[in-house]
Amino acid sequence: MSPLTFASIETIPLVLQLAVGLLGLIVSVKGRARGVSGLMVAAFAVMLVTTVLAIVWQFLSLSVSDWVESGGLSVDGIRTIYLAVAIVFDTASLLSWLLVAIAVVKSGRPSRQQQGFAPPANYPMAPQPGYPVAQPGHAPQPQPNPQAQQPPTEQQPPS
């Protein structure tokens, strides 16, 4: 088998990872409208970029033998290149997992932003017009205040 065939076979898991990452990005962007953390979107974006670069690196590294034959690079130079690429990929992977972890931790906390005013449970509410003021420790009774009611007016038939 040729090196190109081996590289193509080795990229199959990366292509599957790319598909899953793209699906995750789509779901997290749609979830963003429902209040999902933007960190999850950033994590999937970092994962996608890293996966695309890994696929490109897979095919770019096919020409290592040409680099050595041309005399442009020594074995130590190639090792340095591979080390630098591995550090970049591992750092990006660590960053994406860190973003996921922070997004998961943040999703467990109540949001600090107020969508609308909603008082906490058991918070005393102001009395509504026509109802008596609630006594502390007692639930308000839904009985209207007779002073606030208007008596019905009788209409006289025309004579």
C-alpha cells in the first residue's frame, strides 16, 4: 500500500470526529438561543479547527522523506517539527476540554442575568388593589375589601 493510502485510512477517525464536532457545533449554536453557554460553542469551534489541522498535517507529513532527501532537514529537525506540532495539537485539545468543563460547571449555576422580574419563592408580594394587606406569617386571603367595592347603581325605568 502506498503512503497516501495509509494516510487516507488514518484520517477516517479524524473525519468522523469532524462530523461529530460539526454536529456538536450546530447543536450548541442552536442551544445558544435557549441560554446555553457560549463556552460550549467556543469549545466545539476549537475542536473543529484542531481536527481540520490534524487532517491537513496527516497529508503534509507524507512528504517527510522528501524533506530528508533534499537535505533541508535533519532527523533532529524533523523531530523538532513533530514535537512543535504535537504541542500545538495537545494545547488546543486541552483548551477545548477546559472550555467544555467550564461550560458544564457554569450550566449548573443559576444565571446572574435577569430575564424578567420574578421574585424568589415565599417572597412577600405587595397587596393587589381591593384586597387587604396580609398579616406577617399568614397567607393572604383572596377576599376583596368591601370599602373598595362600588355598589351597583340602579337604573330607573323611563316614566
